[in-house]
Amino acid sequence: MVHSERWCDVKRSRLERVQQVILNSAQKKSWLVSRCSLLADHVHIALGCGFEESPESVVLLLMNNIAWVYEMTPILQYSAFVGTIWEYDHRVIQGDSLREG
């Protein structure tokens, strides 16, 4: 999530509140947070959520909760980059396309 116009209030107390909001949201939703990096102009989060939850719903919940820290000022852009990460077993890649002949 990127701050609008790449601006952000980088006061330690506010960043700590943003971090706590993210962690509290994750705990309430039973998400697993691996990493949470707060930078001056954007936020990186690696978290695990349920398969039934859309990336859009996760981002919107976090963006709305972060807005509370800034007295409901829309400091984040109305978009976010979402990627997926996971481990997989190499034996999953099987099938006719991998057989010789």
C-alpha cells in the first residue's frame, strides 16, 4: 500500500499505531503475519489469510483501519499491489506433459 502523493507523517508514535492496527487486524481475523515493514511512503506486509478471503477484502480492511490512525484522512492511494507467495511440493508438477514420448 502506497501513501497518496508519496507523503507520510513519519512520527514514531504514529508509525507504532499503524503497526499495532495491522497486527490487531490480523489477530482478529486469524491471519498470520510474517513481515510488516513501515516505510516513509509505503507499507509492505507478508501475511497469510484464509482461501475464502479475497485479496481485495484484506487490503480494504487494512486500509480502512490504517485510516483511523490518521483521523479518517485518506492517506493511502486507492490501490495496492497484491501478490501471492506459498510453498509447494515439487511432486505437484506431474502429468502427461512431463512424460517422455
